[in-house]
Amino acid sequence: MALVGNYLRGVHPTLYSVLVLLEIVEDPYEHNPEPPVLNNGQLVRATYRAYKLHFNQLGALLNDPASYIKACYYPNGLPTRAAANALADELFPRLARLFDSVGLLASYGMSVTDGQNSPNGLTYGAASDGIQRHMLTVLLRQGQVTELGFTLALSSQQDGNLGLIIAPFGTAAYFANFTHWLVSLLLSASIDGLAIGPQGVLLGRTGALPSFTAMASAVSQPDNSDKAFLFGAPDGTYLSIGEVAFSANIQASTSTGADYGVLGREDK
């Protein structure tokens, strides 16, 4: 078993992560190591970690996948927040390993604090902190100015019985120089969470629909004289403008309509 487990883990990490997720393979690092074996006080076998393979469960998985997954992870549903947190502690680290194996950046748990017991005293409230510590965040693409991804959380019957909550997010920015102008464009879009669970598919806690925000700006770039624009003779009477900036933004939502504005600024 160790030979098969080490081979899958080292050579086929994605397949290994899927098999662990489906509980066909038990990852040895999810459990305590096996105790050492002693014979008359002499060490016969040191502490070790063992893989456990359950290929006999493939039949049940293929015959009824939904029932199999429920039996593995939530046979009694999610009646309490503690049950949801326990499931998140088991399921989300496995999903994080699967996402990591295909080149995505996944992180389980958010760095929230316990109020006065925290170095910085930051807290989101008892209920929110309990959920934030058990969230999985996945970045599909990350760069200097681009970030796309989603966050997963679990909702128990105590928290509205929503089931799996999916909150996608995305931000993209573009910067370019055109002659004496620096142009920037920032785009972001979001929805107020998608829930899949006993109540079906719900879009946002309050039915909020997708929103979109766009911001654009253009800033003049002065030359070595620190004057973007010069009107008149340089050695006589003249008017100079050091910097000119224009910005515009638009916020749109299918529930609230659109809001937009334009702003101009100059430094003489």
C-alpha cells in the first residue's frame, strides 16, 4: 500500500487528490501516525504513517454518487454550525490540495482574530469569525493587477440552511502610456454569493443580482520642465499647468440600475 500511495502522491498528485477527496485513498497525514512496536522493551518498528486503500468502494461510488458522497461527508446533514465547521475542516483542505495540484492558489481558513486576545484586536463578530475560519478561497489567476477567484463556505441549519455558499470575485486593471498621458482602467464584478443546498439554488441572501464597476483615469505626464502644458512665451508672460487629470466611473447593477460620474482636476 505504501508503494502505491507514494507513487500516486508523487507522480500523479491530481489523481491522488481526487481519490482522497472520494475517500478511495486515506491520506496518512490526515491521521495520527501508527504507534511504535516494542518487544521486551526493544524497538521492533518505529512510528510510521500508513496509506489505506479502499478500491472496494468504487462500486458504491459509481452506482449512486450522491448517496456515496453524503455518506462520506454529511450522513446526518448539517444541523449545527459545529457540524458545518467539522465538515469544512475535513472537506476544504482536500479541495485545496486538489486545486493546488492543477496550478491554482488555494487557502483554507482566514486570518481572523479573537478580539482582545489578538495582537491587532481585529474581529468580525463571533458568528462571522466562526465562518471565516472555515472558508476556502481559490485564486484562478493572480498577477500584479489581475485577480480572479471564488470563496467557498458552508451554512448549517443554524445559519439559514443554505448548504454550500460560493462567492466569486474578480478585479482587473490596465495601465498604458500614450504620449504624455498615463491611462488606467479598473474593472471589477461580483455577485452577493451563490448558495446550493436544501433550498435549491439561491442567488444572494437578499436576492441581490450581479454588479459591475468600472473606473478610468487619464493623468498628464509633465516633461523635464514639470509643465504638462505651457501657454505663452517661456521667456515672457505665460500660463503653465503642471498636471491635468480626468477620471470617470460607472457602477451598474441589474437590481439598482446604473450610477456614473466624471471628474476633472488641474494643478497650475
